[in-house]
Amino acid sequence: MAKVTDIVYDAIYPCTACALRQEGNRGPTGCTGSDRSPLMIVGEGPGAVEDEYGVPLVGQSGRLLDRALASVGISRERVYVTNVVKCRPRGNRTPTPAEGAYCAERWLVQEIAALKPAVIVALGKVALRFFAPQERSIVRSRGSWRQWQAADGTVYPVLPTFHPAYLLRLSGREAREAKWQVYYDLTAAKERASAAAPDFIWQVETPADTRAPFLARREARRSAGR
Ligand code: SF4
Ligand code: URA
């Protein structure tokens, strides 16, 4: 079985398999974090900053994700972060369920098979829809565990929670409550993943800036004129 990062670099980055690649983006985005992590976080799809850097969740939503992870004692680089859809839809529109399923069946399932995470956290509605297609409401679904079965029969525990972009749109009491819910969800996810991987180290002493390791990739994408 290939390492998950080999799949990302050798297969995902060159992908041109669907029409999303033609929507004016710089190409597929990869992953951030540890290829050994027992915890995988799955977002929706890249926005403008992610498209520039070639990796998921390094814009405003990503910064909030980093803070949420830090609040439960996890450094961003210690989790594996990816998206359902790898290529940025034009104008940041939400990818359709069919687009999500197409890209995820091609790539996300391979990332999962290679990483074999103990726990998957699904951020927001698009990720929820991939893992639990019959569920429509992230408000109702968040915080309760789902089982997702891969093609090889392996069953993965999936915990849906709010997407950071959703938290950024809320204010006042609603925002505070939703942030607490994300805190509880991440705590539960970490506990379950820790039970499966008791020796895993969740924090680094001096966390790197999340974008810094991808500056060269950003330059390469820019100069490729994509
Ligand atoms: Fe390939 Fe996914 Fe990009 Fe479509 S969205 S071109 S399947 S990486
Ligand atoms: N939102 C996501 O779900 N993923 C990203 O990479 C950026 C914003």
C-alpha cells in the first residue's frame, strides 16, 4: 500500500479527471499534516488561498481550525487534513453532491485506505454528505458518531462537526455555542483516536506556521501560470 503522501504527490496533483479542473483554478490541492496521524479531518473544497498554496484549509477557515485544534491540545501538523473536492470550484461555489462524490471516490477513499485513520472528522455539510449521503442537516448530525464503510470492508468512525466557515458567519451567543460544540466534538474525536493510538504525540513544542511549508509550492503554482 502506497503512503498517503505518495498518492497525493504522484496521483492527485496531476489529476485532470473532471470538469472542476477547468474552472480557472491552479489545479488539485493536496493535504497538510502527518501521514501517520490517527485523526483525519475532511473539509469541503479549496478556496482562493488554498488554491494558491496547493493545500487544504490554510486560509481564514484554516486559521480558525488551527485554533480549535490547539484548544483541545492538538497541533495542526499532527493531524492529516484534506478535502472532499480537490479543485477549487469557480467563485467558491459549493461543489455539488455529484462533484463531491466523483472526486472523493477517486481520491479521498484512497487517502483513507492509505492512512487508515482511527477517526475521521467531517467538517460541514459537503463532507457529511459524502460519508452519510442520506443526512442533510449538519446541525442535527453534528456530535454523533457515524460509521462509514470503505470498499475493502473496513469501517471507520466518522464524527461530523461544524465547518469553521460556518462559525465565522455566526456572531454573539450563536457563535459561542457553536464553538463550544466544535470543542466538544474535537475533544471526543481526540479521545477516540488516542484510545486507538495511545503513544501518538498530539502536540509539537513550537508549531510551524501552517502555510510556511508550502511557500515553494505556491511559487511553483504561480509561475506555472495556472
Ligand atoms: Fe481530479 Fe478531483 Fe480535481 Fe476533478 S476535482 S480534476 S477528480 S482532483
Ligand atoms: N474550506 C474547506 O472546506 N476547505 C478548504 O481547503 C478551505 C476552505
